[in-house]
Amino acid sequence: MFRFVTKRLLEIIPILFLVTIFIFLFVHLIPGDPARLVAGIDATNEDVEVVRKELGLDKPLHTQYFTYMGNLLQGDFGTSLKTKRPVIEEIGSRFMPTFWLTLWSMVWAVIVGLLIGAISATKRNKWQDYFGMFGAVSGLSMPSFWLGLMLIQIFAVTLGWLPTGGLDSWKSYILPAFTLGTGVAAVIARFTRSSLMDVLKEDYIRTGRSKGLTERKIVWGHGLRNAMIPVVTMTGLQFGFLLGGSVVIETVFSWPGVGKLLIDSVSYRDYPIIQTEMLLFAVEFILINLIVDLLYGILNPQIRYE
Amino acid sequence: MKELQIDRREEYERLSLETVKVKTPISEFWRKFRKQKLALVSFFFVLFLITMAIIGPSIVPYEITEPDYDNILSGPSAEHWAGTDAFGRDIFSRIIAGTQISLFVGLVSVLLGAVGGTVLGILSGYYGKWVDRVIMRICDVLLAFPGILLAIGIIAILGPGLGNVIVAVAIFSIPIFARIVRSSTLSVKSTLFVEATKSVGAKHNRIIWKHIFPGTVSSIIVYFTMRIGSAILTAASLSFLGLGAQPPSPEWGAMLSGGRDYLNTSPHVTFFPGIAIFVTVLAFNLLGDGLRDALDPKIEE
């Protein structure tokens, strides 16, 4: 197990390295002169040169990269072009609302997804299966921003039960978390169904049946537990879709999170914020997948000895 | 000699048609596909959408960009099936005209992604070694920016606009196609017939084009269809966020975004474009599911 963990940790390093290069090059990929972008449209040529010196943009590319990495490691992510405040402050206060939103979305999506998938697999080709799977493919095909707006219209505007947006109390989480999790619940349901159907064909299930175990014990005890192994990996990947989806959902629900900040920054071309957010999302995604892989190692003893 | 050969072939064809029912891969595929009613319906719906994309803009009952200030935000009626928007434009006509945009963005971006991903995937799987490592690392980096985020990052570099959305969605499809094609390349590469072709001295180029690529086609087709749905969704999301198509374009995501301000009083402005996106994506997803079930030999009936 220790070797497995070390191996996975070591694998992350080159990817993180390449991700930082990609994000560093970001500024240089934007058409036009980054120094002019920072200085503003009205700046004179002298102003632009001053900014270029200040930001070190006159130095060779590799020197710039080392400076960038050095700053990153010291927690210096630059200054927002729009508010002139440090990026870390701008993002710091908005990180937790996004984190909780994605987490709650994941929690309900996993529970409901597993439940629908398991029911569909055991009631194969019955109405429960058709209903569940049609629901899943619909959830997958639904534009989340549209679903969010329709839910606001029904539950906030017409019925007045829940807030239309923002973050004031636990009630504020219900609509955005439901909207954000729908697609993921659909994917997990489809995946659980096919995984559980494969498992239920295995010999040990037949053994279980022949020794007279109840169907419930077979499905929920033996079947689902083994079917969970590929589902866990899938769930880790789905976290990525949640992180991406949060950008859209936060815009719909005026959520005070990092996703909404990203969209606002793209229209303002506030690239220090964009860069840091891209890095944040990538690192978060890589870490979640690491945790999932470790979990996978615990669930599946075969992996540990490889 | 030549005549004899032709005669023989005709003979065989006649025989195979009359006496033995030969199971060609295509007839086998069609037999399995036909059984899936939902996929079949979706197939015809996609054909209908393609027709609408071609002739739609010329058959719509109302002018799609011309404002009509006497008919602002009126609800669905006999004259305006889906009501009118904040400029009095007929929403139904705009949705029909917008089919073209969504299908074009979906098809072109996935096509670009599929071509790029297939080339990279075959190179990676066929040549292995450092080629494989370099290509797979690039894919890892691209996939480290999950979902729509990579597309947003690319838009941040290129600037907003529908053309850039196509590029962004294409780039974001490349690593996924590359991985899928790589894994089917690996399995085709290890088959006996490729081994045999190699042993008689066939060139790499020939092996790739004649044997490896055809072996990966079915997984490409399935994924291609499924990907179109999510590409349409992604493009609509980007337009909704103001990063894609700009008003007054009748792109569905942009139309929906334009209706947000009138959600309280006129929810139909957001409702109908959303339904259009939903039904279109659903059709492509169901079609993709059907193709997968019909093309995957592992799935039994």
C-alpha cells in the first residue's frame, strides 16, 4: 500500500509541472502585448515599458517561469487587474462556497445515482429500469443553466419556498446543488447499472444464491459492493464535471463563489485571476483523483500488490 | 479468365442472396440497431434536425432579427407558437433558424476533435515508447482542466465568439478521442492478423491505414455521436455565459441568456430555447446509446 501511494504521488509531479507551464504560458498566448493589457488602453508607450519592467516581462521566458514558480510557492499569485487587490484575497473568500456547493451536489448525486442504478440493474427490462434509464439520459441531456432557471421560476418565484440566488442560509444550497448534481447523478446511475449487471453474472453471486442468501443481501451486500469499484473511479472523474459545471451554475444562481469570479474575470481579461483559478481547479481535480485512486486501492486489494 | 471470374462472383452473389443468409457486419449492425425503438426514433429526429438546419432559415414564418415593437414579450399564441421575446421577435422562428448554428458548432467541433484525437491516439498506440509518453502527458495536462473549464480557458486566450467556441470545444474533445483510439489501437495491434501483416513486411503506413484505423472506427463512431450532444451543450453553455454567440444571433444558449431578465414575467422566453437544446442533445445521446449497443459485440440481446 505504501509503495502504491508513493507511486501515485510521484506520478502527479510531472503533470503538475506541465500544468504550471501551460498556465504560465497562458499570458503569452493571449494575442497582443501583456504589458499593454496590464497598463490599460490609455497608457503611453513609456507607461507600458514601466509595467513591462515591473512584471519582469522583459526577461527571457525561462527566467520568467522560475520567477512565476518562485512566487507561486511563496503564495504570491499576483494582483487582480480589476480590483488591484491580491488574487489570493479575491479567491480566498470565494473558495469555500464553491467547495461546499460541489460537495453537497456530489453527495446527493452519488446516493441517488447508486440507488437508481441498482434498481435498474435488478429490475432489468422492467418499467423501473426503463423509467430510471430514461430519467438518466434526460438528466445527461438537460442544459443545467436551463434547469436552474426553471427551478428558480417554480420554487423561488412562483411558490416562494426557496431563495432565487445568493448564499444566505442552508436553503440557498438546495436549488443550486440539485441543479449541479443532476448530470452527475445520471452518469453514476448509468454506470452503476452496467457495472452491477456484470457483477450479478459472476460465480460468487451464483454461490450466494445457491446457499440461500436473500436477494436483498446478494444485491446490496455482495453485488453493489463489488460493482462499486469502477463506480468510485467514475465518481472521481465526475468531480471534474462538477467543478466545471459550478462555473455555469454559480452564474445562474448569483453564487458568491470562484466560478462566477472566473466568468467575470474572462470578460474583463483579468488574467492573474484566470491563471490562478485554472491552477486551482486543476490542482483540486488532480488531488480528488488521487484520493479516489487511494480509495480504490482500499476497495480492491488486487491493486495494492501490483 | 476475367469473364469467368465475373461469372463466378455473380454466381456467389446469387447463391448468398437466395440460399444462405450471409451476416455481413452491416446487416448485423442494422438488425441489432433496428430493434432499439428509441434509437431509431432518435435517428429520424436527427435527420429531421439536419433538414431543419438546411432549409429552416428559409421557411420560418417570421423575420428572425427584425424587431416588432407591437408584440413585445407576448406569450404563446396561435400566431406566435412559442411567444415573442423582448424585441417582439417570434421565438419559434428563431429556434428553427438556430438549429443550423447548434448543429454546425456540434458537428464541426467534434469532427475537428475526432480527427486530431484519432491521429494522436493511433500514433500513440501504434508507435508506443516516447511517442506514447509525450502524447499521453499532453492529454493528461489537457484533461487536468475538467469539463468546460478548458474551453473557458481557451476562450479567455482567444476571446469570445462562436468561431472560438468551436476551436475550444474541439481542443477539449481531442484528449478524450486520443485515449479511446489509443486503447482500441493497442488491442488491434496485438491481434494475429496485424502480426501476420508485419511479418510479410508491410510498411507502417499501410498497416495503420489498412488495418489499425478500420479497427478503431466503430469506437470512434459511437463516441462521435455521443460527443455531439455534449458539444452542443457546452457550446450553448458558453453562449449562455456570454462567451460564445452574441445577440442578436438566434443561437439557443444566447437566446436563453437574453430571456433571463424577463424570467419573472415571461418565462416562455427562456423555456422554449431550453427545450430545443434538451431535445436535440437527448436525440444525439439516445442515438449514441443505440449505436453503442448495436456495434459492441460484447452486448448480447
